[in-house]
Amino acid sequence: MYISTYKVNIGKTCKRVTLQRGLVSLIRFAPEKVTFQHLLTLYENMLWFQEKCTKDPQFKDKFGLTLKVLAYILKQLDLRTITVAKVKLLSKKIDKNLKHFCLDKRNYDYVLKQQWKFVEVRTSQPLGKISKELPSPRYIGVGYRDKGSAKKPEYDASPSWQEVASSTIKELK
């Protein structure tokens, strides 16, 4: 399935920073437990953080550098093919660069379970339609080419076909 067919809903009561720290800790401490839903949530939450940084300067001062490092690490991961080896490589990079952002090894599992209640990953219909399924574009047809029999006598003095037909019938009687 394509990534665009998944929709991640994160509840309003979810503590997003705690969720992000829990997901990063999960990747660091247990890369074999990481699922595709965890990675999608991580990316979705990261997009929300980047938008929040543009609007809130205090948030940017507090988490801006950490989120930049995390964004750089996540950009190197290709989501089309996820393997355990790729997640382990991601785990090593997080372990090297983001130790300060991760939760403790003994606490991360509980905190992640607590925040994961507010996350829902659904499959959704892709946006739009395939171009082959679209109807052909509408056009205005020629319509009736018969413009009627009304002549402009000042330009054309020839009789109309009705006059000719009625005069021949009168002659025949």
C-alpha cells in the first residue's frame, strides 16, 4: 500500500513531545519492536512540530535544535521499504546524536503505552481520482445549423421555400 492511504490521528489530549520522546526511545532501545504505525506517527508528529516551531518562538528555542537533528536523521530513512536493518541503523544514529531527548530505558515503554492511547492509524481512501476514471471534458456542440427561414428582404429578395411551396399548390388547384 502507498503511504498516502494511511491517516494518522493524534488526539488533542496527547502530549506530543512525550509521544515523540517515547517513539524515539522505542527506536533506540527496541528497534525490533518498531512497527510501520510507529514510524508513520513519528513522521506525522514531526511535521506538526515543524509547523509549531514556525508559530511559537519559545517552543523553537526549547526544542528547535533537537528537532532539526531528528529531522535530518529521519530524512535519511526511506519509508517505501522498511526493514529491521534500517531501523537498527536509525537506532544507532539516534543513540549517537539524541541521547538527551530519549526517555530512560526503564520508563519509555510505560510512557509510550500511556500516550499511544491517543493515536489512531487508519487506512483511508486516496485523495482524488485516477485520471482514467474522470469523465471527458464537456464542450458546447454545434447545435442546429438551420437558422430558420426568416430572410432580410433588404439584403436578399429571393422568396422563402414556404412562399414557393404555397404558390405552386395554388397553381395546381
